[in-house]
Amino acid sequence: MPLVGIDPPPTASNAFLHLHPSDNVAVARVAVPPDFAYRIGPLEGLTAGAVPAGHKMAIAPIAQGETILRYGHEIGRARIPIAPGDHLHTQNVAFFEPARDFEFPETELPLPAPSSKPVFHGYPRADGRAGTRNYIAVVAASNCAAHAVERIARAYENEPMPPGVDGVVAFAHGDGCGFPDLGKLRRTISGVVDHPNVFAALIIGLGCEANQIEYYFGPQGPQTARFEGMTLQESGGTLKTVAEARERIAPLIAAAARRQRVPLPASKLILGLNCGGSDSFSGITANPALGICSDLLAALGGTTVLAETPECFGAEHLIVKRARSRAVAEKFLGFLESYRRYLARYGDEYNFNFNPSPGNKAGGLTTVLEKSLGAAAKAGASPLMDAVDYAQRITTPGFVFMNTPGYDPVSLTGLAAGGVNLIAFTTGRGSAIGFPTVPVLKIATNSRTFHKMRDNMEVNAGRIADGDASVEEVGREIFDTLLRVASGEPTRSEILGHREFQPWQTGPTL
């Protein structure tokens, strides 16, 4: 049943959204009952079958094998002949990979110059970066130290922090011994330790794991002075480790409290872009609005980072076309090709049958091509200035791509390890994810999800589909909200205590 004030009854003219003149499908803005007469441009008085909200309907005859277009791009092919008014989804649409003729840039664009305005109130760091938060991090070197790390952080849950200190947070995980890609884990841990939102950190190991803490105090470890380490075996077990850690953390909290927020230019912001629990409205409302916000920040000399490599499959030609240079474009394509080989290890079943996910499909997304075309909109229209690997330090202003999986906790972990100091997260089905030290702003793609999960959401981009706001207006709202969050306003995920952290584990466990 429609929710009052969220899903008004459909009318002939508002039931469907026709997104591009060449599209042979339209998207149901609200749930459409069977035998409903609709009007799209010159098409009037035509009858549709039952179409769930966000799902697609054919607006022209589509022959078997013919390409289906949404956003003016291919998203699949018809499995069977499709008549106008038919509901299009997995029952009659097949995935295919179109051949791509990439348009590589012929010149190299300059990097955007930083602007001094607008400003937020943050913490300047010695290396020139800026913190939006001021945490003490306690990091496990391996799973064998994870419990001790969690106990240390829990010991501070009921202790008030002095003004200016956001807390003591744990980075516990299940890796570090028998981990085949130790280099990636070390890069991830180094990134969350040497992070602008972390004032000081303590790394704790068991003592005999593969991921020895000595690595982090060498030339390849995090280059920060406020960093200490210890092991359970040297300290005398769990309880003695917790006690010793508290002794070490006490002066770090006192030192962190002496840091004050000061006005800093928005060009110091490094914004991670992620989506999860996507639906068909993601590419119509929240993602394009976040793209407006991304362009505003990139124009100021700030940085926006698009992640989730498999959600670029099908949109890579659009990103290549706006690359800063051919070298950057080929670097980006190299990450996509490497990810395809990574997926191929596990067979086609894991390649495209599970992407979109069941929740994505329930929300109207039929193929990964359709999902990617909507997901890429988060990055706006700014030139692609660089492409980096998972958890690699982000140093280039403007729009940057990071190679991460589509799995949200792992993707957010890579973004944070790369140095993002804010994350904007769009969701259609609903998500509650957060991160230990980086605020995560939630943007709902539709009003139903925004109201049903109000405790988790900040911005309702569903107002765009409702006809109550423009993409530009919501994009500006996201930008203004992020400035407030960067200045200390807590996000819903922070208030609720969401602190998900999961490094990218590749290969078998030894």
C-alpha cells in the first residue's frame, strides 16, 4: 500500500519517467497497477501492465535480441519479443557486454587550483592535510589481537572525552596471519593509522603473527610521530595489555584535547563516494545530486574519490572520455581489466549473476550495465585526474578513481585508508554502515526509504523524483551538509555507533 505523503497515486502524466529521448523504456516513479493508462510525451492513452516502483516498462516494441536503452546507453538485450507496456526485468532482459570504442583524450589537463573559500572548521595536520575528526585509534595487527583492541576501546565508552577529542576507537579485523596479500593489509593499516582524522594511534599484535608490528615502525610504515606499538606476549596477556594501553593512551588524549578546530578551505576536503543497497532511483536522484556536489568540490580544488570497480563496468567509456590524459585513462582501464581477471578466478557465477545483488534487482536494477551507468553519476562531470589502487594514498585534487570491490565495508575501508576525511553514501534499499574514524553521510534515493529509515538518513534525494526539488538543489544541500559535518556535526551513523571496518582479503586462507 502507498504511504501517505510518500507515494501519491499515479496519474497518466506522472507515473513514469522517460530519462533520455532515445530510451525505449521508462521508469515507474511509483507502483503502477495493471491496465493503467499512461502518457509519455506524444504517447498517450497507452496501457501498462503492473510495474513496481523503480522498475522499467517498454514504451516501444523491442524485438528479441534488440538492445534496451536507458540513459541513452545499452543496459541489456531482449530475451524474447517485448511489447509496449510490458514490465522489463530479469525475466525478459539478458546481460551482454557491448564492444567499446574508447575516446582517449589527446591533451593533458592541468590540476585544479585550490580555492580559499568556502571554509569548514577542522584540524590542520603537520603534513598539510586536514582532519574532520580527532580520534585516538587502537589497531590490531592481526585477528589474535582483535579482542584486546576491542576491550581497550570499550573501556572508554562510558568515560567522557575532553572537548575536541572524538573518542578512542578500535580497528579489529580477522586477518594478519595466513594472509596471502600481506602488502595490501599493511597498506590498509598504515592508511588508517596515518590518517588526518586520527591524532594518535596504538598498534597491538599478539607477537608471533605474520604481520609483525615492527614493519610499521620502519621506512615503509606510517610516517607519524604519534604512533606506538605493543604485543600481548610481551605485555603479559589480555588484561595486562589493556592496562598498559590505557597508560599509554592517557597522555595522547590530553595532547589531542589541546588541538582546536580552525577555519580551513573546503579544498582540504577529500570526499569518498560510495553507494550501497542501490535501486533504480539511484541513477535518477541521489547519484546525480551527489555528482553536482562532487563537481562543486572539485572546482574548489578539493578531491572526490569514486570507488567500487565492478560498478564501472558498462560506464567505463564515459569515464575514459573525460580523463585528464591518456595515461590516466589507461591506468583506470588497467584496474578494470585486473578486476575482471580477479572475478574470473571464481567463475562467471560470481561475475555478473550476483551483480546486481538481489536487493538491487528488487529495486528495479536488471543488469550491472544499468547499475554502473547510475553509479558513475556520483562523480559528476569533472575530469578524471588520477586512478589509484586500493588503500593507496590520495594526493591529487579533483575527481579520482580508487580500485575497490563493490562490497561496502571493504570499499569504505579502502577509501578511508587512502585518506578521505568524509564519505557520502547513497542508498535506495537502505543502509546503516559507518566507519570508525570517518563520518559517513547517508543520502536516500527515494522518499519511502528516507522515511522508513529516518534514523539512518541525512538527505532525502527522493524529493527529486517526487517533483519537489531539482537535482541541482539537492546537490547543493549535500554540499552544505558535508561542510557542517566536516565542522563537527555528527552523522546518523556516528550517533548510532556504526564503525564497520573490513580490509580487502584476496586469495585463499593459508
